[in-house]
Amino acid sequence: MPPYDEGVRAKLMSISTATLTTALFKRGFRNTFICGISIINANAPRMVGPAYTLRYIPAREDLDHIRVFEDREHPQRKGVEECPPGHVFVIDSRKDHSAASAGGILVTRLFKRGAAGIVTDGGFRDTPDIGKLPFPAYHAAPSAPTNLIRHHAIDVNVPIGCGDVPVFPGDIVVGDGEGVVVIPLYLAREIAEEAFEQTVFEDFVYDKVVEGSSIFGIYPPDPEALQEFDAWRRKVGR
């Protein structure tokens, strides 16, 4: 079976980034959560999709002037028009939010083209407009200046670092209200299936804790708790 398909996507849409990072840690992956960024529109849907990347290097004054956008091969503009539907546009801005990685028009274009979301370890401009879209957009901080002041768009769909996390084209990017995690593509199905089961169990634990139970004996579970979990699962149909 392919490592990523609609079934995998549907499961990942229901799993928290916290649970996913634990599943990845069990396999030795410690650096998968992009720290220092947050979602602009808290009411946006969750985000799941393969990574399509843009890489910035520091700007140079003779190369980064306002007329560069007239070139249809400019990597930033080209990337926005080529990012496949269902993919997440991930930008390496070197954790520099002193100038925008993109703005409201480009983010809206990605939304209209069917992208799954956009992520940068830098900042976005026009954030009041972006915040009105039903579209997940993650960044470090608002930044009004144009990208040309600090960023030179050098390439698209190549391996990048975003918030010091390695992101390879096609890696599965998942975002929720807490943040963004990156899953190596070949592990996507395995992680989704395990984390989905873990989510069901943790929902059971949460219900027990709300009822007043101690975490001892249920988190992690002893044999008696596992029997109770099986009964709970049959009762709630999960």
C-alpha cells in the first residue's frame, strides 16, 4: 500500500501533533516539531498534506529589487503557481521574520488553488487578511516589509530546514492548534495507524481522569485498565 493516501490523511486529521511526536520519538525521531511558530487563524481547519518547499537565502541588493517579480520563473511566484492541490507550502526563511515570507495575495492564491496550508519559520504580511481565510497558515510573527528586503528566493521543492526541522519534498506535514509536525513520507501510514489507536486510548484515559481517577494504573495501563478500555471502546463504538 502507498505510504500516504486518503485513508492515511483522514486518520492524521484526527490526531494531535503531540501524539504524533510521541509516535515518532518511539522510532528515534526527536526533531520533528517546528518550534516558534503558531497558526494565524485559530478557526482554520486542521492541516495535513505532503510538503512542497521554497528555500530562501539572505537577500542581496543587486539581485533583490522590486522588478524581479516580473520574471515568471521567480521561485516564490513560480512555487505558488505550481504547488499541487492538497500539498502544504513550506518555506525556509532561516527563522528570520524581519521581512515577510509571503503576503495575503499569495496565501489567498494557494487557498484558491486547493493547497492544504502554508508554513514558514519567518513571518507573513497582511496577517489581518490571512486571518479571515478558512486556511491554515503558520508563522513566527507578523512582518510588514516585503520579502525582498531580507530574503532571496533561490529554489523550490528541494530539501529545506524549517524552524531547524528537516523537511524533504513529499514529507507529510500535519498542523493543529498547537503547531506543526513533519513525518517522513515512508512512515506516514505506520505513524497514522499507531497514533490513531493511541488517540482512542488517550480519550479513554481523559474520560477516566475527568471522572476523578488517578493516572496510576491507567496511564500507562495495567491489565485491569486494558480490560476496562476494551469495554469502554465497545460501548462508545470506537
